[in-house]
Amino acid sequence: MSGEDLFSVKMRASLEEDGVARHISGAEKILSERQVYSCVNSLIERGLHHDKGEADFLNLKIEKVKAEEIVYFDALKVTTVDVDSCEEGLKEIDKFLREINAPDYTLIKPFLEETYSMRGAMLLDVNKLIRLEPDPQRGIRATYMDQERSSGELVSNSKNHYEEAIVLATKVVNCPGIIGEICISDDPQYVTGYVASKEVGYRRITKLKEMGSENGGRIFLFDSNKATVEEAIEFLQKRKVIVRHLVKLASSAPAREDPMETLAAYNDSLKEKNLYRSMKSIDSAQTSHIFMDGREYVLMASNSYLDLTTHPYMLDKTYEALLKYGAGSGGSRLTTGNTVMHDALEAKIAEFKNTESCIVFNTGYVANLAAISALMRGGGIIFSDELNHASIIDGCRLSKCKTVIYKHNDMADLEKKILENPCDFGLVVSDAVFSMDGDILNLPEFMRICKKHRLLSMIDEAHSTGVIGKTGHGIIEHFGLDTVPDVLMGTLSKAVGGEGGYVCGSKVLTDYLRNTARGFIFSTSLSPAVMAANLAGIELIQREPERVKALQDNVVYFCNCLKEKGLDISSETAIIPIVIGDEKKALDVSEALFNSGFYISAIRYPTVARGKARLRVALMSSHTHEELQRAAELIADQIV
Ligand SMILES: *Cc1c(COP(=O)(O)O)cnc(C)c1O
């Protein structure tokens, strides 16, 4: 609505107490003439009858504002950071300060505390850390601003703190020299505050002080190299600013679509992109041969690499535990859900992994989520391989820590990133065997770097345990190392043939996780029968190392078959990726193989990058050479 003369309307109401005028309420708007008439009544009403007291003095000022005096800015984009505590909230302020290259929060904090008694804001020179307001008692007030209104729009007569704050912040961050703003409300009932800058936008932080506290204030962070104090004050106090495109809070937003329609539309969009997932239902046990809809298939997509799920010993042990302990565990590990079977399994895994201790989680996914978020609960930096499993990524997200992604299995890049991101406490985390590419982490170099830089080292052995190393003990055996990562995570649901996840390491580590890992503490434990199955699975890997050998031989044999058919594909693990690229083509090839009786999954985005769709062949120790030969032929027919 540029081009039209408008009116600035300001209302200020106060009450005299002991000879001093106490502020009761205030408001300011920039309106068309018509809107002024309808608005002043409600402003008077608001000023005279306020919760904070009945005012005895009301000042109403109406000034004409010429069209050419007005500048327009787009409203800052609003985001919200949900935090659980003040400490977390203040950390967000620190993060913001770093984003805008301002001094650390430790340096800003004393100034923020000085603002608690001020009516206006502090203008702080971030270069010299000195205050610049001419009147330090009052501080600086930004004025002459409003949101854009269409001329027909009625002006709401209730105060909207949220909209007013965005209007103010938008004016402030557009002021010459100001690089950002920090605001904590002095309203004892209101603990949400915000930080704002042109780049960051308006970022609400849901907790910046304790409920009931009046310790609020406002700092404008000023870069004295960019403008003079006079220019800034002139802008804040005199410039007429109208803020455009302000997005209203949900309550005043226009009617939304039916939420289910939104979900349905998303499903449809996935279908269009060949990214929609549907499930096949297997009607037999997870072995190298399965049945679906009455037809038999060779299964070359399972993570049950050693084909243990139907091993007679496994079934006997599971059945025995089922009869003795029943079907469910009835509680979390820390309450009633811990049995001698759980203890025995943890002891067994620790023995198998040659570590002091072990803690079992309900799945590998939860193990990563719970362990990473617990380890990093005090802050720090995580260094994570770009191809790490989703559960690691989600663990990093849940930790809310800065996560630095390094190039896949590129130890030089890892070290470079570590040097570029100094920290007091850090974690480096990687898959041992990468779940979609089947390649192996360069563990010796990984360990060297972690030790050198004193960072926690964590590996995920989901596809390593039972698969690599001469006797299937995993990546450490594979490399013949004598140093072990601090955190050895893995799953019981793949080669072991059962269910669950684990973390092995020192007793200090597992004690810590038992006390802090929320995925451990707040979830009912797996049943004792499942523990028995896992225990049997590990015993079988130890007792029947020929299974591991058979699997490793099958890998070599199958890769040779592919090579003979013109597909130059190699792998040292049970995962053999055959990259096709196009999502639709990968699906078609998988479907054709399926029609020929071979179940081999097509893996697409988001499991792998867009345009990197692939067949993911997963071998078992029990596949026969004939089956492998035939599969290689069929695959080659489809794609060579
Ligand atoms: C499968 C997998 C997990 C998750 O383990 P679940 O027991 O299936 O939840 C974690 N990390 C990697 C690398 C995996 O492949």
C-alpha cells in the first residue's frame, strides 16, 4: 500500500504513584485516516482500563506521515527453537551470537543482566563491548513502525505481542549498523524470548528464563564499523517503517486444508516420483528360500547373513525361555523388565566383542539414537560420515549438537574438518560396514585420528558382526587391531538372527548410558525369549565359524559370477550394491528378478541419494553356488 499518506497514532497511559508516573500501557500504529477513527476508541479504552491499573493520564498523539517518509521491509521469517530448559535456551543465544560473528554469550551475559532494569534497549558496540545509549537509564526505544494493512482492514483492538515483536525486530535488524537483537520479555508469565538478525530471521526460543522471573531485557548488537551511533538512533527513533508480509500466528490464520488431504497429497507426490513404498508380506521363515502368495523365492535381500533364524539350537533356546519366562517382559530394564537372560546376553556380547561391558537396547536404531544423544547431552561437536546410517543421523539430530559431515570414508577430510572445528568434547561416528555400499571403514586411520585429537570414537557394526573378520567378530578382527573404539555399537537383528541393539565398551560407558540413555530408560525391554534367541545366535557364530567362512566364500563367488557377466562389481562384505541410478529403472529390474523367482530389493531415495538407486544384493551363508550363478545371470540380462 505504498503511495498513500498515513497517520502515526501513539497512545501512552500512566498512573501517578508517589509523585512518579508509572507506565501502564502503550501502543503505536501507522494507519490510514479511516482506520484512525475506528482505532482510537479502542486505544483509549485499552489505556484507561488495563490489568496493570486504571490510568490517570493518557497521551494520544496523531501525526501525519507523508508517503515518501515511509520505508517498507519484508517481515523477518519466523522459526521456533523448542528447548526444555533455560540452559538450553541460553546455549541457543550463544549459537546465534556465533552465527552473526558477535562475541560469545559469556561476554554478552553481563550486559544482558544490566538491561533488566531498563525500559528501553541497550545499544552495545560488539567491537569494543561498550554501551552506546545516550541515556543509559532509559536505553533506546525503537518507534514509528507498524505492519502493513490493507485500507479496508479493521484494526484489531487487542494487543498482539507476537506481531508487535516481529514488527519491532524487523525494524531493528534493518537499522544501519545493527547486526542482531536479543530479547527476553520482562513479563513474569512469559518465558519465550527471541533472537533476530537479517540472516537468521526472527528465531523464537521457547525458554530463556524461569517462570515468574521479571529478568528481561533487550540488546541491540551494533557494529560501529558499519554506521555511526547517531545514524542508528535517528533510524530507530524517527524512521517510519512499515513491515510487509507478516505471517499471522496459527489462531488468526485462514482456514486450512483438511490435514488428511495434506497427507494424501504427499503420498501421491511420492508415487509420481517412484518413491512410494509398499510392503511385501512373507509367509514363511526368514531363510534363503521364502514363500509369498504360495510361490517360492530365493531371498537375496535379507540381513540375516548367517541364516540363523531357524537354526534348531536357536529355536530350542528361544522356546525354553518362552516357556520359563512367558511372552512379554512387563517393564523397562530399570524397573521390572530385567531378567537373568538380559544379564546373560550382555555378558555374552561383551565377551564376544572383547570389551569390559555391554548394554542392550530394543533395536539398533534405538541404540544409536539413545547412545549418541546421551553421549552428547552436554554439548560438543559430532563428526559423522556422509553415508552413515539413518539411525546415526537421527541420533545426531536428537542430540541437538553441531554435526559436521565429512566425505565418505575420507580420513583426510575427517582430519581437516576436525581442525576446522575446534571443540572441548567431540564424537566421531561411522558405520563399520556401510549399509548401502557394503564398503568397510578405514578403521586404523579412523582410530589414529580420534586418539590424536582426543575425540570419542564410535562405530556401528550392524553389517560387520558375523560378517567380516576371519571368525566373524567384526571390523576389529578384520584389521587385526589391538585398539578398540570407545563405543562399539551393533545390532542383534542381522547376522545374529534375533532382535535388538547393543553398545559395547568400558564399564564407565555402559554405566553412563544406563543412567542417561532415554531410549534405554523409557522403553519396555525386549522379552526374555528374544534375549535367549540372541544369546543362541552369538553362541552359534562362535561354535560354527564355518558359517562365516561360507558367507565370505559366497561373496567372492558371487562377485566373480558378476564379473564373468561383464559387471565389474566387488565387495568384501555381504552387501553387494549394483548401482542403476534411475529410480524407476531400479524398480523395474527388481520386479523382473522377482518374476523370475529372486527377491532382491531396489533401494531408493531417501535411503540412498537421489539418482543413485540400486539393487542391494545381500548374501547369506546358505545360498548355493547355483543360486548365485543364476542370480548373476538374471541381473546381467537386465542391465548389461
Ligand atoms: C540396520 C541398521 C541399524 C539399525 O538396527 P536395527 O536393529 O535394525 O534397528 C543401525 N545401523 C546400521 C548401519 C544398520 O544397518
